[in-house]
Amino acid sequence: MKISMWVNGVHRDLEVPPLKRLLDVLREDLDLVGAKEGCGEGECGACAVILDGRLVNSCLLPAYRAHGRVVRTIEGLGTPERPDPVQAAFVAEGAVQCGYCIPGLVMASRALLDDEAGPSRPRIREALAGNLCRCTGYERVVRAVELAARAPQRACGDEPAAGPWSSPQASTGDDVTVHLPTTLREACELLARGGVTVVGGATDLGVLLHEGIVSPAALLDLSRVAEVHGVRREGGALVIGAATPYADLMRDPDVARDLPCLHEAVRTVGAPAIQSLGTLGGNLVNGSPGADAVPPLLALDARVRLVSAAGEREVSADAFFTGYRATVRRDDELVAAVVVPVPAAGTRQSFRKAGTRRAQAIAKVNLAACARIEDGTLREVRLAAGSVGPTVVLLRVAMAILEGGRVADLERLAGAAAAAARDEVTPIDDVRSTERYRREVTGNLVARFVTSLSS
Amino acid sequence: MPAPPDRRHVGAPLPRLDAWGKVTGATTFLSDEPRSDAWLGAAVRSPLPHARLVSVSKTAAFPPQAVLLTAADLPCANLVAMVREDLPLLAADEVRFATQPVALVAAPDRETLKAALAAVAVELEELPAVLDLDAALRGEGPVWGADNVVAEYRIDRGDPDAAFASAVTVVEGTYSTGYQEHMYLEPQGVVATPRPDGGVEILGSLQCPYYIHNALKRALGLDGDRVVVRQSPTGGAFGGKEDYPSILALQAAVLALRCGQPVSMIYERREDVACTTKRHPSRTRYRSAFDGEGRLLAVDIDLVLDAGAFTTLSPVVLSRGVLHVAGPYRVPHARIRGRTVATHTPPNGAFRGFGVPKAAFACERQMDRAARRLGLDPAELRRRNLVRDGDTFVFGQTLRPGMAAADLVLERVLDRSGYEQRRREARAFNAGGGPLRRGVGVTLTMHGGGFTGDGEDRIKGKVAVRLDPDGLVTLLVSSVEMGQGAATVLPQIAAEALGLPVGRIRFHQPDTSAVPDSGPTVASRTTMVVGRILVAACRQLADKARAFAGDKAADPLLAAGHAGLTATAVYESDPDIDWDQSTMHGDAYQGWSWAAAVAEVEVDVDTMEVRPVRLTHVVEIGCAVNPVLCVGQVEGGALQGLAWGHLEEMKLKDGRYWNDRMSTYIIPTSLDAPDFDVELAELPSPRGPFGAKGLGELPLNAGAPALAAAVEDALDIEVFEAPVTPEILLARWREVSR
């Protein structure tokens, strides 16, 4: 495939296999070896670069997705003679030890400071959470970013704007066909012909490709379909385009205000470099029971909008999943959007994830919960839990116990709902946790939500 | 304490000399250099933990240009020399752990290699496997030797039975610690290149060039000149690149010699995690006898380490563990038994701390358990028992004046952290109910720098310095820079010894054809031991330069630049050291470093997630040659310890590591790390350069016990294990609250 991109201010034309990882393109084709491979699965961030202003893991991004985009790597940041303030601060604060994670950490810091001036310590920790460092304990790194934030930032004047987007040109030797439609209709028509794998953010695909678990013949990439991007209001609902990256969703003021449990859940997905790419649609279609953004959709009684050349239908998020990594989506259908009704004023929403760690974590258990109090009575109670069965599930027994319950009776209700929740989930022991823990914590989180309604 | 002498370079917070290369991406790690001529090598591994190896053969699909080597085809002795020579390079007729290599394959490119690996047929006949410590202790198998005991050490002092009989309080506890994966960010890798003289050259990410040099000489039967080992910039090691690179380099070397081509073996993460060595799991049964004032009378300790299937470094790890397991305390009577036993699991090896973290965990948990039983504050119990100058450790080493700093670091950390007030605040917070609990824990640990006993005398580290025509002095040492700062700290020491600016010092990348054997980069010995030899070499060089340039030369080292001067120094111990290796008695370590830490945690009782909030750490290290680098070592080591204490869990499934990727073996992110507050205390030691002692491993010792103590304080339930996972805590919390 022939692709063009701006790399560190220089326009580059390349002919590469479409699914070659951006990391390998940078390292092998462009001799930019600053970005490193530490894990090959988007976990460590040593390969992080800035793509159109956002941090991404270059080990997950197929080359075709870089076409028409602006890439910045550590090599384009500064030199010892004319360093970026982040680089100077890392040297001054002693934030460097073995150095292998440093290109990624420096780029993550740069992306943060490009995004906001004077970030707080917790914000800095959050922004660096997808960049694992085994040497420093992070203290010097956080201090370096604080120092860099106080220095005058250098304008990067030679950076062009991304686009305009032409389609990358296929080459005869390509082992995969990549479709990059720009309209939903076009996408549906391509899908109707069959034989394509739909791609959202490519964060899962990147791992599967690298490990040789999948080798698709053709891809249908939604990243250029404007209709499946963005958040808009339709009547009493927010309609979230399925290919909207989490990074956009997190920053959306309507989502933050009206759907705080979804907002909170999205913030816990991976870390910034994953959030730049990952999408709600991908999280749904992938069908993992541990998908962080999905429990809020069930708790908010969202509908999944499926579109095909034959028409459109909506399915409740709860009915969307049929089993482990299985959904009602037909092969000719795309998840185009998620329609989330804005709950009535006064509805309490909560999301809590018990993960393997505080960021870049797969949930051991997560719980999204909504309820409203009307005349001292609980109404529209919805509880959805993840990682406790083959799919994300509504805790129906617990919900039934709570619905119509009196606020005066909250303590008893909390205990009863928690016990019911523990019974109705069907978790397993796996590499991350145990059945027992998952049952117990599901109940605890239910009780915690219910108890919190008294305040 | 005397006022510190007027120094210009030692003690300066100099930015590390390799920092700019690293922050600009210019530093080239092994995989960063294009090697289009190199073939790729890989191992064919056993999926089973214990089996008879019936056959290894090529199927018809095996690409003709690829190469397969089995044990029968090896052009060399089938052994990897470490402490013993029991580990074969390739399993010959019996497989003793899952992932054990049974064959090696090389091919000119990735696709051919993949095809070749898929076309190797391995026939195994499964045998019963011994996978747990108890079975190994019963002698089942046996996996190794006659009874699975790979090594055993004992320390006996006084009359412990009488002391226990006279005790007012006896405290017993059993403590266990788990595997730990190093998870250096740069995976293991080497490239082997055949030499025209029939030898081989290794370039790799490694800690100990001469360990590999020795392993290659031994197996290949080559003389030393025909084996060259060079270190590439190394992206973290933590002990993980002490032992394993000898295996990997030998694999690559035999393939390279067989193919006549350079062979590259650079691991991807999964292979690295699945196949390389880990910290040994341990179990320690600990009994302590106290008098009526809470003073220790005696200990009776049984420490067991899981060695895995072969010896590797386990006896050395064990001996260090045994020497540290009674902790920084005065113990008049002791019976200590340490064993490391074999199981059909991948061999365990070196990891920063090297036996001490698990020993310290058991010792410090036991002190906390004792404090609860005795009704004393944990800090007060430690204060009553800690060693001071003039006290004698259970293994017979008497602390000379100025050697003991347990008291200093403990009092400093209590003061600096506001320990008592923070404990009171935590109590008040917890009394308010709610799902969060806070806790504060203190721990006191120590670490012996350098090799144990007469180890340094036996290896006799050698250092050379060379004066170059440009007036720069080149340091020729085999100590590697792996992130810890050797390539900055050693130049600072040399600059101080020579009276030159650091800019006049060059650090030579370790290369066995150019640098002498200064010993391995392990055991917190680089600054203290290699630095000491370096000072001697520098002083010789300065004398030679003055002799050459004359007394009047303003800058004799510049004036003598063209004279081709070099100086070499060899380790010489002080004459007053007394050590008996056969009884493990005497001056076990020349320099003891001390650390005390106070951890503050927050625990969510609904999920039992533990969040370390703050860690205050005071370390006494003799002399902080570079304070910024020292603080970085303390913070990074402490986080590894904290995470081992609660996050990092490696599970075995059918004898294989289950958490074999970064998404399942959990190391901390920036959000999992606490705020650190570090103080460096300095009681100069006569044994190290400018008073410096060891530091690298020390901070790892305190993390897990401090965290466990804080969790215990927060929840009022006892903690016996590292990692103490949310799953364990939740189960124990339920037991207690029912």
C-alpha cells in the first residue's frame, strides 16, 4: 500500500504492507528507532508516539491508519542543543534510568502539556499511566513533568495540519484489502458484499494480528465515516457515534453532565494511548464481558443502533449480547451508534471498577448503577455488572428487590440486594481473580451504591 | 561525625552522563541496530514439566536452509556453567521443566524460522511432576539429587532451646512470598557472531559479561581470547540479566557456529516472561522468644526456597537469605536452617535483593506479629532490639564502631514521616466508618554490600584506567550500566580520585576484549567494591602521570597524555576480616547498608484494593556519590518491593507461568505508585570509596513488609504473605468479621 504521512515535520511517501505496525514502519522503513517495543500488545507504552496531537501506541496501529496523518516521534522533539522542555526536565530531575521506556514517557508528557497547561500531580499520573517504567518508581518522572510545565513551551511551528484525506492507494503485493469508506451507506454496501472485518479503533485487532490469531483478507475501517463519529442530542437521548474514540467521549461535556457513569467508565478504559484509539462500538462488538464502557450502557438502558444496507434497527444494550463474545449483530450489520436516553433529573449514577491495578487494567469486577428516588421510594433501579459472567449482565434479582423499596429501609435493602447479586452472577476463576472474589465484590459494590443513595 | 571533606565530584547531583542520549532517542539498544545479515534463532521448548524426551526430528516441511540442533548434535559440552554445571543447554533424554529447550533452530528470516519451528516434531512421554514445595521437601521425584535439596545452610548460636524454655513470650508465624518477574522494559536479547578464528562474539543486553564469557569458554572449550562478550545499552535488568543471558548467549553461539552466520535471538515479551528466571518463592517458619521487656532471646527459623528444576544461583541466593533472616536485631541464641529444594518448574534465579527481600519479609512480619502479642508499638519493639555498634549478629559478625545505623534510620524515618501522628490520624479516620481504611506501617531492614564473606577475595575484581592522548582518562571495567547509574557514578569517583572534571573521564562500554574482569554487576557491589578498586587504579595512574610529567606540570594528566600510561588495580581486602565459609561464620559483609521505611496505605474494604499513598524511606549508605541517582534507586527499588507485596502475582498452571504477558503479570503504573519521600543518611565506611556502601538492592527489602504492616494496621487483620492480594484480604476479612 502506498501511504503518505508527515513524520516530524517531513512529508513521507512509503510503500508498505497495509497492516504493518506503525512501530515497524517507523523503525524499519524510516530508521526512527526511538520508539521501542516492550510488549507488543499496547500495554507498556514504550512505542508511544503522537498522532494528530494524541498519544497512541504505535505497536497497535496498522500502517494504513497513519496515511494522511501527522506523526511526532521522540526524534522530532528536540536535541541536546535545543531540547524540548520535557526532555530538559527529564534530564534535570533524574527521571531517566535504563532509558527504554523514556521515549514513550517523554511523548506522553509532551501530549499532556500540549493538551493542558499546569496539570496537577494526579492529572500527570493519569496521563502517564499507560507508560510503564520499571526503574524509577515514577516520582522523578512526575516531578520532571511538573518542572517542564513551568517552563515556556516551544511552539512546534513546522507541523502541518492533518489531511486532506485521500484514500491510500493499494499496491499489487498487498496481502489484505483495506476499505476506508467515508459514508455510512458506502460502508454498509461493502459490508453487504461480505468477507470483511470491521475495524473501529484497532486496539484489539492490533494484538490479534501481532499474535497471528487473525489474518483477515479484507478490512472495513470506520475511522473516516463521519456519521459514526461524535455525540449529538436526539430528543431526550444522546446519540454516540460508534467510532468515536474514548478520548473524545471523555471530553464531551454532555456525556460528562448527563451520563456521569459512562463518563467515569470511559476514563477507566486502558490509559490515554488506548483512549485515543479505542471506541465504544469496538467495545460492544468485541463482546468481552470485561468491557468497561458496556455496563453503563446497560444501566442507562441504552439502545444499540445497527445499520445495514437493508435498513436499521435498534436493540437494547442488554439484549445485544447472546453469549461469551457473541452478539445479535448480523454479519451485514454495523454498530453505527449507541442511543443513550438521558435519565430523569435526580437520577443517581455510579460506576466502580475493581481492576488488577488503577490504570491500564482489565476489570476483575465492574458495576454501573442508576436509580432515582421519588417520594422516598427507589425508582428505575438498574444495576449492570461486568467480568462476572460470559457477558455483561443486568442484576435483575437485585434490581427487583430494590425497585419500589423505601429509602427508610435502605440498609436492609442494601444487604438483600447485595446477597441477591452475589447469587445471580456466574463468575469464574481465571488468571486475574477468583470466582469467590468476584461474587463477593459484586455484592459489596451493589450495597455500596444502595447505601450511598441515603446521602 | 567529622565534617565531610571538601569534594567536588563525589556527592554532586550530576545529571547522568547517558541521559541526553536516552531522552532524545539516540541511545541504540540491541534491537535498534539493523542487522540484515543476521539469522534468527529460537528454542523449541517442552510444553510439559516432566517427561522422557523420546525424539526430536524434522518433518518434511522443515525448510532446507534452516538449521536444527538437538542435544545429540551439539558441537560442544551440553552444559551452562553457573554455580554448578547441572543445567544442560538442551534436554537430552529427560525434560525437567516446562519451557525447557529440547532443540534450537536458526533460519535466515522470520518466515523461514516460523516454518521451521512448526516443522519440528517433539515426542515426549509424560512423567509425574513435582510442582509444589511440600512434595519437594518430602523428597518426591526426586527432581534433583537424592532428596531434592539443592543446598542447605545452618546457623547455630548459643543455646536456643534453653532460651525458648526461659522465654516469657514465644511468637510463631509462617510467612510465604511469591515469584517475582523482573519485567525490565527491554526484553532479553543477544546476537552471536562467529569469528574468523573459530571463536564467537556476543553482543547483548546483559549484566555480567564475564559470566557469559566463562559459560561460553566452558561449554565450547574455547580459550578466552576467542570468546568476546560485549554489552549493548541495557534497558533494565534487576538481576534478570545476571544468569539467563549465559543460557541465551550459549544458544545463539552454538547456532552461529553451526550456521557460520551471525544469529540474533531477541525475545518478544511473552517468551521472555514465560522462560526466564524469576525471584524464588519462599516459605519461612519463624519462632521467636522474648523476655518480659520485649527483648529477643532467641530465634528458630526454617527458610525454604523453591529452586526450580536446576541449581542456577539458588545456593547463593539462599546463603544471603539465611544471613539476613534474623534481621537487624540483637539475637543471642539462634537456630537457622535454610534449604532450597528442586521442583519441576522453571529454574529461579537472581532478582534485586537476592534472597534478602523474602528473608526481610518473614523477619519483619514476625516482628509485627510479636509487637501485637506483646502489646508494643511496632516501632518500639524494633527500637528495643535493633543492633548497635558492638553487637554481634547471629553468624558471628561484630559491628565495629560506625557500622551500625539501624537506630539512625529508624528514628529518622519515624520523625520524618510523622509516624505517631499519622497512626493516630489513621485510627481517627477509620473510626468514622465508610469503605476506606487507612493504615501506617514501619519496617527496618539492612543489606550487606558486595559478595558474601570472602567472595570478593575469591573473585579478585580488576580495574584498569588508561590515559589517552587527548588527556581523557578511560575507565576499563566490566561493570555495566543498566539504568542504575554505573556509567555516571564510576566516572564521578574517578574524577574525585584524579582531581579532574568529570568531563575528562570516559566510560568504556563493557567488552571482554577491552576491559578486565571487575566481577559481575550484581550484589550492590559496583560503587562500593569496583569503585574502591577504581580509586586505587586512579591513584596509581596519577602517580605515573606525575612521574612522567614532572612535579611542576600544572596538569600532569594532560601533559602525560601521549605517554600511553595505564594502571591496573586488583581488589585487596582489608586484613582485619574474618570469615569461615564452611561454617558461614564471621564478617559476612564488609559494609552494611540500612533502611527504614514508613508506608501509608488506603484500603477499600469493598474491593480490598490497596493503594499505597506515601512511602517515607530513610537509607544509610555511607556516602551518596550522586544523590539524585541514589534517590532514584531508592524510589524505583521501593516500588518494586511494594508491588511485589500486593500487585505482582505469578501463578503456575500445569507447571508453566500463567501470567505470561504484560496484561496479566501486573506491574505498577504511575497511578499505582505512592508519593515518595527519601532521605539519604551517610556514615562513611572505611571499606568503600569515599565512604560509600552498597545501595542498589537495599530499597527493595523494605517495600513489601512496610506495605503489609500498613495493611495490617488499616484492617486489623494479619498478613502472612507477599503478595497479599485483594482476594486473600477479602477472604480473611470475611473470616474475621463473621
